[in-house]
Amino acid sequence: MSIGTTGRGPDAAARRRRLCARTHDAVVVFGYLALAVWLTSRQWGRPDRLFHQAGDQILFEWMLAHAARAVVGLENPLWSGALNAPGGVNLMGNTSVLGLGVPLTPVTLLCGSQAAFGVAVVSCLAGTATAWYVLLRRRLVGSRVAAATGGLVCGFAPGMVAQAGAHLHMGAQFLVPVILVLVFRPQRSGGVWRHGVLLGLAVTYQVFLGEEVLLFVALAAVVFVLGYALADRAAARRLAPATAGRIGVGAAVSVLLLAYPLWFQFFGPGHYRGMPFYANSYQLDAASYTASARQTVFGDHHVPTLLAPNPTEENSFFGPGLLVLAVIITVWFWRRPLVRALAGCGVVFALLSLGARVRLDGAFTDLPGPYRLIADLPLLDHVVPARFALICIPVLGILVALSVDRIRLAGDLAAGGPKASVDTGTPVPAAREAVPVRLLWTGAVLAALLPLTPTPIRTVPAWPVPAFVADGTWRGYVPPGRTVVAVPPVTNAGRSPSMLWSARTGLAFAAPGGFFIGPRASDDATARWGAPDLPTSVLLRRVADTGEVPPISDTDRWQAVADLRHWRAAVVVQGGLHHGEPVRRTVEALLGPAQEIDGAFVWDVRALVG
């Protein structure tokens, strides 16, 4: 009996330890999920609400609905004719987030595009935090509390919350730690091919989440490598061959897998050249780094408006406490090459986010920004400078995690416990000093992070999809090959009723216009927002914006019919609008009296268009 007990005892104890460890990990992940669900709570079950950048949410709802339709119907996921009829849209050249849309297909089909968007936002925030937690726990720190704290910063910093609520392609960063782990492995050799192939697969998937994030990963990796090489030349030389081998294999795999999608993006139908806006004008104010973001407990709406290009680009806003803490950590851990490289990386990209000419407290200064040195380089000339600050988020998260882990180790030593952390060579406080230092540092970390506590993402009202569209009544008016024209026809970067209606009906009908980037004309690939404007689009959007009904001439009526023919329209539909009455009167002056059907004003233009 004693022999059997002895044989089972160690195994049983090991199983209990593993179960306990997994339980703790599950609690951390559940905490991330709960926080992400709470942050998105103002929209769950509210079809009449959209997150504050409503046009962006409509765009991504449409992209998620398109991905589901492509999966079910075995359609080309890189192209769609359901938008911008009759021309169509090159979706590979837009933020199609197929890496989210394809796996979320069941959610989209069962619950609709709004629910799928909410799940996507939760996945971006909680998934990114979890991925960093796993990296920190397995590679850099020995304490779950340290890893969980670092993951919290990486996944829920103000910049992440601001981006995830509007830009899924920027919020989907859960593969970033995976890519970094595959690139920077500690061993000098072995597994180069296997890890290189995995790196290529991860890079390929990231392209279908967001190419801009992948570019930031590459830039940050280059700066980090240069910083690490300067800090520890011997280690850099020792690790360089295997690292280069993995990168080479990964590049070969990703090029092979991405050859056709990238060809389609840059040379396929509907491709474009350049960007429809001046990216270098989207910069951060230097004062934004010490300010509070509007989506935090101490934030307001006035200051961030002065310091960031728009609410979705509040990518810094770390507050003074976290920045001071980061400086102290850097000095404390200065002997570690990792920390020197991280600090250098953070400083470089913080400076780049300030643009070509530094702004301070809302006013331009005479100080030139380092961004001007790279502003005209290929690819980088399309990058929004303000987004460079997103690279600072994991830098700060890792530094905080390292410091919490070191203090935790000091507490363990004071209690006479075993050393359970990675040996870093960083000085550990003596046992008699450990308890007060631990309490002091815990207070400092809490004081730095509590002001960054996010609040639920703000929402704005949205007109519901009219029952005429939602219930499918439109099908009796629209034969194959014809379109539904929503009023007003939006063909630029504004809220598009047709896109929202299309997304929430599963792309059931084709519609003109929409919010996307496309070529200026069939023979001019210069980028522009949406399709080239037609006179009727401009007229109706102006009435919707101003509420003023202009005089309508026979020329305007003739032009309206010509534009409807171009769009292959079968029915024109007006749902809820702020200036709905002036818009209805204008359309009636163009097309004749409307029919009020199922909550919408409807014009059957089949006979008029022919």
C-alpha cells in the first residue's frame, strides 16, 4: 500500500498543480472577456444604437456580412458587386477583415451583423490581452499577476479601446505576440523550418486581419533588433543566424500564400493608387501623452478633441503616472538589454506619432518632427502618424509586467519562499526592505493604471432599418440585375443607409455607392472615397445635410432619371433621416409622389428607368 501511495502521490500533486494553474489562467482570461463585454454593453440588443464613429461600424458590419455570404455562397471573398453597383468594390484593397469575418460566419448568420460586430470587438480586446498574457507568462515573467497586469495594459489601453470600437483592422492585434514569439526565439538553432513555416502562416493570417498592424510589427521589430544589438552585441550575433533563417522561411511561405490576394489588391479590378486623404495630417499632439482619453474614468470630451485627430485615434493618452512609472522602470532595469531595447523602441515611435511638425496643447510649434524623415518612403507615406503610438502600448505593458514580477519576487524572498521568477540580473530588494518596497510599488502601479480604467464605449442613435427592407417587401419590386437605391445615396466616407441596410439583411440586394476606397474613374486609379459622385447624389446629400429644398428644374429631373439608369435602379427608398421631410419633398419633385409602405417612403422607378 505504501509503495502504491508513493507512486501515485507525486503524480496526483502534479495534476493538482496543473489544474490550479489552468484555473488561474482561466480566471484571467474570463476577466478580460468580462471587461470587453462590459465595454461594449451599450450596444448589445440595441439595433437603434451604433458606436460613436457610426460610419466605421457600418463599414465593418458590412464586411462581416460579406464574409459570411462569401463562405456560404462560395463567392470570391476579395470582391463584391453588392456595393457600388454597377461597378463593385475591390475588398482586398479595403479593410475587409476576412480573418474575423470568416470564423464569425455562424454568429453573423444566426444573430446578424451587429451582433457579429460586437463579438469581433470583444475578441479584439480580450484576445489581444490574452495573447500578451500568454507571452509574458511563458517567456518574460514568473508571476501570473505580473503577466495579467501587462496583458491588461496591452489589451485595454485607451488606444486599443478607441481603435477596437471603430477600426477592427487596428484592434485585431491578438496575433502580434504570436508573430513576435516565432521571430524572437531564445535558441540559436533548431526548429528553424518548423517555426519559420508557422511564422509564415501567422503573417498570412494577419494580412487578412489588418495589413497596417503587420507593417507596424515589422517596423517595431526592426527598431527593437537594432536597439538590442546595440545593448548586447554578443547575444545579437549569436541569435542572428537562426532568427534570419526563421524570417526567411516565413517570408517564403507568406509570399507563396499571399501572391494572388496581393496581386488582386494592387492590380485586380477596382484597384487604386495612393490614399484619398493626407495621412501625414493625422498626428498626435505632444500633450496627448500625459492627458486622459475620453473613454476613461477621468476623461472628458473637450481636451482629447484638441489633442487627437478624431476619437478613434486617441492612441496615446497614457497619463503622467504611467509615463513616470515607465521612466523609473527603465532606470531600474537599465542593465537588461531587453529593457533598453524596449525603451528605445517606445521613444522612437512616440516621436514619430507627433508628425512632421510638432503640436503642443493644440497649437503647432516650430519643432520639426522625425516623421518628416520617413514621410515620403513607400508604404510609410500611407501610414497615419498618430497610429505609431499604438506600438508604445505593448512596450509599456511589458515594462509594467517586468516591474510587478520583480517586486513579487522580492516579496517571496522576504517570506522565505522559493525564487520563482526568471533570473534577470536585476537587483532585488533585501528581505528586510522587500515588504515596504512591495507596498510602495503596488501603490505606484495602481495610481498609474487606475486613471486609465476604460468606460463603456459611447454610442450614438441610428435610424432603424425600415420594415420595407428588413422584412423583404422590397423583393416584390426588384427584379434580378436591378438595385435598391437608399436616400440619400452616400458615395463617400459618411454614414451610408444602403450599407447598413445591406449588412443587416445579409447583403440581400445590390446598392449603389457606399463607404469604401476605390479608383477615381475606370481609366484613373487615383484613390478616392467611394464611387465618383453623380449629380443626383450630390443634390440629395446636400438637402439631407442642410434641410433646404432647392428649386428643381426639368434638367434636374432628366439627370435623376439618367443617374437611376446608371445605378440600374428598380426602387428608391427613404427611411428615417434627420431632415426627412425636406428630402422627401425633393425626391418627389424629381420622381413624383411617394408611396408609404412599411415605414418607408418608396418610389417604384422601374417604368421610369425602363
